[in-house]
Amino acid sequence: MSAFDLTPDTPAAANRRGFLKTAAGAGVAATGITGFPFVHASEKLTLRYLGTAVNQDKKIAEKFEADTGIKIQYIPVTTDDVTKRAVTAPNSFDLIDTEYFSLKKIIPTGNLQGMDVKRIKNADKITSLFTKGEVAGKKVGDQGTAPKKVMYLEKPDSKTFSAQPTQFMTLIPTVYNADTLGIRPDLIKRPISSWAELLNPEFKGKAAILNIPSIGIMDAAMVVEALGKYKYPDKGNMTKKEIDLTIATLIEAKKAGQFRALWKDFNESVNLMASGEVVIQSMWSPAVTAVRTKGLACTFQPLKEGYRAWAAGFGVPKSLKGKQLDAAYEFINWFLDGWAGAYLNRQGYYSAVLDTAKAKMEAYEWAYWMEGKPAAQDIKSPNGDVLAKKGEVRDGGSYEQRMGGIACWNAIMDENAYMVQKWNEFVAA
């Protein structure tokens, strides 16, 4: 462990935060804190942050540097490459931002160290969705890789998960959401309430599905169940026969001309919807928001069968030590302290610690985003774009309704190699 191995609430830990901020900043002696040596500006700390571009926000890095003096260097790669780097090049980053479903590939390598909850100031306030798999005291669907299944390690250097909560977390959760279909209600002109509608011939040539195999197949499985074709014991871990059935359903629809596109990129999904070429598709909440900022009607549609959820978190490589490890904990503690949470909530995501984010949001914003109440005034994005007019209600309602309606979680199946092979057959069909 580092020299600053302190619980977050001790006076010395508070001093550490002040020290890192001052010492990493202008290079002057740590004002008001005695006993620390003079630190030169050349020692300014930089954290190499590995993750996907969608989570690497310039404003978060700028705000963190302004608050602490520590610089964030983003390393943007694809979701698959985040996992590959964690497995093959764990010394190439100081902080990893990855999805929980990737942990089944990463943890067995021993390349990540358990995050010590005693060093996380708001650890006890992390949402029960992660720690217990509950929202407002009620269990939610846990098919696939529900975070609670991969949340804890027995020891900091464990290569297997602990079924019970421990002092060591695999990742400290950062951002999560529950995904569903996006629709253009102005072009569809009737209510949509089921995943089955994605394959409704009424939308032939105007439907689209996500072309990331491990996620796209979950959306397809939601459709298969909604059509009454089959009920999966676990949509997140299918047998070869179940994969065959799911892919056959997609190929049949594709050959009939159902899909206008199979999209891989966030912007692609936005453009398909904004142009009106597609009226119903797999979609992410911020993409729906992006269509709306163009002044177009677009709904992130709640469906009776529930949502497919995903979650990401921060981890550190086992090789990280000393000042760099302290700086990584500093960033994570800062991230959970409210400013970043409020910033993410205003984009339609959810933050891991709700209390601190609430404290940094206006009461009318919190009421709209988290309580499902009509907007008391126009709702704006962090960039100032109007996302909802006064009187409008958030799609999916409150946090409890949305996150309480999870049916399954993003996952990597035991039969992943076979599934990807079959998915490629669908793409080529």
C-alpha cells in the first residue's frame, strides 16, 4: 500500500487531498499544511485514463484538474479494446473505465487490484443497485452480468469473485443506465409498448439494431421472448441452441428486408433517427437526447418486458503504487463527490452516488431527471441545449421506475466465440 494508506474521513486524509491539490499545482510549498516537502512543478501528476470515447468527457478532465491539479490523459479505444488492453497491457494505463461484463475476462488475469473501500469516502452511499441488486428495496432482474455478481473480491489480489460483500471492490461504479428502443413517435403515430415491435413488418426497411454482438444479441433475445417464441433461462448466457434460435430469427427478418441498418457507432444511430430513415431501433439514452436537441420528436420508449441495463466502473492495475495510486483514488473520490454525478445525470445517465449528485443539481433538475416529475422550467444539457420544455416528463419516469424495470444486463457469454461467429453470419446474410 502507499504511504497515505488512510481511511477517507481522518484529518490526515483530508490533508492528503489538500496536499495533492497544492503540491501537484503551482509547485509551491503546501500552504497551510506542515511537514510536506517542497514539490516542483515538473512533478505534476498525470493519470492515463483508458476507456471508450463516449465516457471520456473533456469538461470532467478540466474540472478535475482545476480542483486538484492532477491532469487526466484520455486513452480512447473501443469497448473490446479496453478489455484487450486490460488483459495484455495492464501497465499501459493508470485508471481503467470499463463495463462490469468485461470483468469475467479481466479479473482471472490478476491484472487489476481490488479497490479498497476504506479509501473511498462515499463507498457506503453507492447505490444498492450495485451492492445488493435492489432498487428501493426491491430486487431487479439479474440475467446477464448484474454488477452484484462481480462486485467484490476476497482479497486485493484475488482472481475470483466473492459472492459476499468484502472490503475490496473490482470496480467503483461510475455511470449506468437501462436501455430500450428509441422511436420516432411523429412518424409511427401509434403507441409502442413491446420489444416485439422491432420485428413488426409494419416497420420493414425502417428498423435498425445495434451491431455490437454481445449487446445486439440481448436486444434480439428481448424480441424473441416478446414474440412468445422462447423463454431464456438467462439471456446473458445462452446455450448454442439458444444462440442458433436467436440468430435464425434475426436472419429471417433481415432477408425479409426489416433492417435499414445495423449500426455500430453512436453518431450513426443519431443520424439514422434524425433523418427519419429509421423509426424504431436499439438506442442509447444520450443518442435519443441528441436527436431531440435537433428539434425532432424522439422517445426512449419504456416497454412492458423491461430494460437491458449496463454499468461501468473505475479500476486500477495491480502495478499502480505510491503517488500514482493516491492520485487514482483522488480522482475516484472526486468523481463520486457530486459535480461529475450531476454532470452525467444532466445527460440522461445515472450516477453511482445519488446524494452527492443531488446536492449539485437544481431542485427542478433533480425532480425531472430522477423523480419523473414534469419539468418546472426548460431542462438544459450541460452545454445549454434545451432537452425538454417546461411541463414535459422524462421517458421511463423516475429512477425507481426505470432502474426498477431492468430485465437483464449486458454480458459476455460462456459461448461468446460461437455467438460472435453466428452473429457474423447474420451480418453477412
